[in-house]
Amino acid sequence: MTPAELAEVVLSAAHAVFTARGLDPAALPARTAVERPRNPDHGDYASTLALQLSKKVGVPPRELAAALAEQLGRAAGVKSVEIAGPGFLNIRLDAAAAGQLARVIVEAGPEYGRSDRLAGQRINLEFVSANPTGPVHIGGVRWAAVGDALSRLLRATGAEVGTEYYFNDAGSQIDRFARSLRCAAKGEPAPEDGYGGAYIAEIAAQVRAIRPDVLDLADAEAQEVFRVEGVTLMFAEIRSSLRGFGVEFDTYFNEKDLHDRGELELALDRLRAQGHLYEADGATWLRTTDFGDDKDRVLRKSNGEWTYFAADCAYYLDKRERGFERVVIMLGADHHGYLGRMKAMSACFGDDPAVNLEILIGQLVNLVRDGVPVRMSKRAGTVVTLEDLVDAIGVDASRYALARYSSDSPIDIDVELWTRATRDNPVYYVQYVAARTASAARQAGEVGLVRGSGADFHPELLAHDKENELLKALAEFPAVVAAAAELREPHRVARYLEELAGAYHRFYDEPACRILPRGDEPIGDGNRARLWLNDATRTVIANGLRLLGVSAPERM
């Protein structure tokens, strides 16, 4: 019996109690939930339904809990129900009902943990969006890992998700990039406000290979060639790097398209129609202070140039016009100042910022070697890049390490820790269980031990404390996935997998829970039941790692 199934049994018992007592069924919720008690001595699961309903129906909570406990005690699979405190229900399942979960998980396979919790939601998820003026740095890599994991979680809970990379190919930063390339091609130092690093010289050389005549062109024409060709080459490298990291986007959106298609003018017209634009000092302003911003924002300067914020407005409107009800934008640690203006901009369009716009801010990441932060890349010159991180600890460890912590906390990634083949390396600890469960299944096959059909499965034999502990841990996975998606916290999955790994190790190392028969012992129903439990663990570990974009190896 899964926690969701038990919750339905609890709700069904409540309906029966309300009918028998003549209570108003309208007070009953459409759904309820059960929780795993911190202290296993308090039972397998706990329900607070009696406490939630007592005031609504005018029945003392312990009296209502007693009626629910009596009704629940008759349900198949429920061993006992105890009342605790002011009206908590502590529920114990019989071994057969608890053990049946192993079969449910194995037969569900990759679908176990998925739900329709967010069905009907259309979410646009934008992350990374590094300017194409250099390689993806370690801060952007954090969003690559977290954003990709979040997109997987949202889809696993039924949401329709469009992932998006905003490709900023317009503006002053791109002009400085082009000037830097041209200087490098001519063998001159980078401009004072330009970009340095070996990658600039590499791209400049590639532009010259594409256009051998570029340095013979007039200044403006040469600048344009370096801009167009340089941005194309740089962004191709960024996409290739992200692809090697396991991250692909549904849409790569060019800022230049907003300008070319007249979408900035369209956004201006929409905001004007909403009554939030005004002219002052020859510039066009958006009155964001009406919605809590600290100052109004310029959209078009007095010289006719557009501001970055104007493009932000047009891009937001474009997403909403494409049918996304919720726009989620993941920004770096230096973007806290964007929160107020972006929320106010959403409101200026007539949206509800609490519903239609969500901004997540990620904190800094440091790569640490020998206890000292790694300060710069050999190639980029000033930052640690995606390639530097992957070269240091690998793709799996990088993705797991970056997704393992709450994104609003700064983290240090210790190279020695994340490359260590020991249990104190979190990704190794979890992946080792993936490999150990696969190895156990292979060894079982070698001695002729197979799970067999459902008729050969005796879940009541999974009655040992370590088996029960592992079953309860496996049962939590769907709720963990749902919470991680709803709260935008992929790290919950990683921490859960580590707890599950611990429960599996304790089960596997318990002599009374051996999967394989000893010596010449015949294969028994207990061995088969534990093989089901082993394979269920492999399924959940693999499903959880897949949500993080991390492999589940069969051998290590």
C-alpha cells in the first residue's frame, strides 16, 4: 500500500464516519495525506485529519479520532490504529500491505514517482541565458544543473514546460565583444572595457578563417563582421558545452528578433494602453512605482535608443502571448535588484505577479582545490567555466553537487571530496547503491533466483525492521518529487536519495535480510521477496537520479 493509497483509505473511513454520525460531508476535503512519523515507534504513518475536521463539525478531536480509528481498523492492510495527543492517528500496516509496495514500484518502473499534481499548468522556464561574450561560467553552470532538474521535475508532476535560453545578441556588451575580437585579430591589446582571455584570440582567429578579408574592411564593416561571426561562433560553443553537460533547451530566443519584429514597439503600445507610460525629459518611462518599484524605469532614451529593460518587457510579453500562464526566470546572485522592477512590470501589463511571474535567484558557487578557491580559468582568464568544473570532477558529480543544495545558498565544491570513491562523496554514495542493486540482481540470476510472477511474491515475508524501514523510504518518493517540483527545490530529491541509500545499505548488510541463499540452501520465498525489494530500490534510485540528470550505473 502506497502513502497515497493509504490516504484514500483514511478519507474513505472519514466519509463512512460522517455518514454514520449524520455530519455534513461538505466539511470533508477532496484529498488528504498521511505522513511518516519521525519516531518509528509511533507507527508507519500518521494522519491529522481528525484535528483538521473537529472544529468544522463541532466534534471533539479525540472523539472524532476514535471513530476514525475504529473505522480504519476494519480496512484491509491496516494492522492497527492508535490515538495520540489531541487527536493524531498513528497507523500501522500489516506486513503484506507494506511489502506490496515493492511490486507496485517494480511494475511501475520509470513511471513510479510521477503524478498529475501540476497538470494543466503551462510554465515557461528560462535559465542560464549567459551572454554570448564568453564561455559559461560556474554560476551559469549551477543554473544549468538546477534548471534542467527543475524542468524534469515539473514535467514529472504533469506540468507542460517550455525551457528557454535567452540569447542576448544585441546591445553594448556585444559591441564590446566585437571590438575585443577585432583588437585580438590585429594583435592589439583588448579595449579598456573589453573582454580578455585566450578564447577571444581563438574566436578572432576563427573569424579571420571565415573572412580572410575582414581586416581589410572599413572599421564599421569589420566591426559588424566580428559581431555577427563572433557571436555565432561563441554561442555555438556555449550550446555545445551545455549539450555535453546534458542540457538542451526547447527554445533559443534571440533578443535581436524582438527588435527586428517590432516587439518592443508592441510592448510599448500595450503598456501605454494600460495607462502606465509617460514622457519626461525626452524619454519614455514606465511608472513601475505604482506597483512597489523603488523608481520608475526608462524604456526608450531621449536619443531614441531602447534600454535593456524595454527588451525585458517585450520578452515577457512574448512569453505570455505564446500561452504560458507562468513565467519562471532563474537569475544569478547579482540580480536581486531585478525583482522589484520585474514584478512591477508584470503588474503594468495587467498580470498578477504572484501568479504569472516567478523569479528565482541563485547564489555563488566556488570551486575549491586543496582548501583554496580556484580563482580563474586558464582559457577564460577571469572565471571558472563549465569545462573547468567538468574536467575537475566529471559531469555526474557536477550536476549532483550543483543540484544538491538549495539554490539560495552559496556553495563550495571541493574537488577532493567530489572525486573520492568513498561513502562521504554524496554522488558516489547514491550511485554505489544503483550499482549494488544491479549487482545483486545479476548474482541472483546466476544462482537461478528470479522474482517470478506476482503469484510468486509473498510481501508478508518482508517483515524485518530493516525491510520495513526501506519500504517506508521507498514509499516517500512520489511525495518528495511533488514537493521538489512545487517548491522549485531539486535538492530535496538529492537529499532523499542519500537517505534511501542509507536505508538500503542497512537492509543489505543485515544478515537476516540476505537476498541470496547461503551455500547449498534452497531458494525460498523470502529470497524472492527480498529480490523484489532490491529491484524496487534500483528503480527508485534510477528514477531519482534521472530527475537530476545523473546516471545510475550498473557497475562501479
